[in-house]
Amino acid sequence: MHYETFQKALETLGIISGMGKKEIRECYLELCKQHHPDASGEAGEKFQEIHEAYRLLMTYTEEFRFRFSQEEFQGQFPFSDSQKGDWLYKF
């Protein structure tokens, strides 16, 4: 996969940085409702483009490899080193 293909998939679904699988799926389902050939009267090309973008992004999220490094952890949990202690376990 080339980055340009990946970027086009993100743009097709309207994905912004930091979205999880649940939000990606919600965007996908909403766009499917809008562009389904039976509901919209469109030829189905946009619907197919949406489906392919979703499939590509789901493959990417399933195949993503984590480094489990301190930098990656702090990127996911930016306030983990706060002076208030481990905020994750306070819930």
C-alpha cells in the first residue's frame, strides 16, 4: 500500500487523526446510507469507493504493529506522567 492510497481512504471516509475503530465504522455506515445505490439513485461508484476505503483502513488497523515503547505510550496517554499519579487507574 502506498501512503497516497491510504490518505485517499482517510479523505473518502472523512477520518481525522485520533479516531478509533468505532468512530471509523460510524463514518462508514453513515456514508453507506447516504450513497447506497438503492437509496440515493446513484450508480454505485461512490458506494464502492467508500467500501474499498473502509476495507483498506480496517486491514491497516488489524495489521498495525505496536512498538510498545515509552514514546508510543506517552503519545496514547499524554497525561500519564502527571504529578497526580496514575490517572488511568483512578476510574
